Amino acid sequence: MSDYLIKATTYEGKVRAYAVRSTETVEEARRRQDTWATTTAAMGRTLTITAMMGAMLKGEDTLTVKVEGGGPIGAIVADGNSKGEVRSYVTNPHVDFELNSKGKLDVARAVGTTGNLSVVKDLGLKEYFTGQVPIVSGEISEDFTYYFANSEQVPSAVGAGVLVNPDHSVLASGGFIVQVMPGADDAIISKLEKQIETFPAISSLIQDGKTPEEILEILFAGENLKIHEKMPIAFHCKCSKERLAQAIIGLGDEEIQNMIEEDHGAEASCHFCNEMYHFTESELEELIQR
């Protein structure tokens, strides 16, 4: 089954929901970043939620998420857009710990709890939309729940989970976002809270082969679920040799000349996909001319 997400509403349109299977997408990010298990879980949760937030955008809009909690993995950065294309990287990929007291990967210890979660959206306007909140748990899902309530003023429940194989590859990954729309009364909110409190671990549901549709049907048991859209998601990097060439040009003629004289060329890699690009002396000379 390839990765995809769905957009849906329930409770007669008073609640909207997103659910995603992101196993292959997170595995591709893990492979490119060479992350260890705990880091994979932290980055994978962030990437999964970013994919769903991207699905909330329109047209050519994009967003960048940054989780920086002061922990040993440093910053987690993820990009997403409205087409289901996401990518991510982490400052320190080789961080791992023993399981925590609940027998889970100790994501909070890796992420830290003393920093911020920020979201920057490019909505095609003169100014970017920027929202920032303090990290409240370091578990990622709770931090995004807090972000939606406080930065976007949308009461939400966010869940994301990643299961990792002994060889560090991704066994299962997925997530959901449930948001309460204006008009939802206390009875709906109370029922939702109970449903979410007793909901199984989403990564386990993905491991069991449950689809995003089935996940929401389990979550909203007994309620009429209306699915509005289904869209594929995938790891996709927008880097290119030309983009990196522009970055090198930005260093200035003197720096490029030093690359020619001292290194007889240049190598540059992309933070997100770790693709390596090579520039020969003649190519660098051409950049000076440009």
C-alpha cells in the first residue's frame, strides 16, 4: 500500500479530520538522513504531521515546520505543500536511547522540552504567516495540539506514531488531526475527547494494515464519516544543481575564486536529501561570470 492521506468531516460537518499512512515517506527520510531509532521516531512524527498540515493549504502554498526543544537531536525541520510533497532533516541524526518507562522510544528526551515549535507558511502574500509556541512535552503530537489551539485558535487533537524495526528501518508510520469547527457544542467535544482518549496507538493500527479511512472509522465509531479527498504523499526534495549554484554565487566572487585555487572545484550537499552536487573548476569560473 502506497502512502496517502484523506480529508474528511463528521458530526454533520462540525468536525474535520485528516488521517495519513506515511510509512514509505518516513522510511525514505530515514534512509537519506541515516537516523537512529529515537531520532527516526521524532523526525517521522514531525514529517507525518507536516504532511497533513500541507493538505490544509491550497495551490502553490507551502509551509516549513521547525521543532527545536533543546535536546540532543537539535532541530527537526520539515517542509510540506498542498500536493502531498514533504521532506525533512534533523541536525543530529545519530541519537538513540533505551526505551522509556512506558516501553516506548524516548522521543521527549531526544527532542527536549525547553525550546519552541514554529510554523512558517508561504501563502503567496507579501508577508509570511509565522506561528510559534513553546514546546510543552517534546513528544511532538502534544506540541502540535498546543500549537493549533494557541497559534491558530483551532481546538485540535493531533496524533502521530512511528514504529521502527531492529535494523532501524521504519515498520509503520501514520497520524491523524481532528479539528473542531465553529458550531460544535459541548456534547460533541465531550464525546470526541472520550473517543480520542481510548484510541489505540496509530502506528499499531498502521502495522495491522488499517487504512486511513478505517482509522477514522474506528476513531469516530458510530458517526457518519464523509470523505472529501484522497491524495498521495511522498518524500520529495526540490533541490537541484542550479539551486545550489545560485547559493554558491551568493558567496561572492572572492570565495568562489578560493574554491578554484585551493580545492580545484567544489562539492555541496542538500540538508534535506543529502544529494551531493559537484562543481568543476570551469563550472565555478562560469558562476563568477554569471
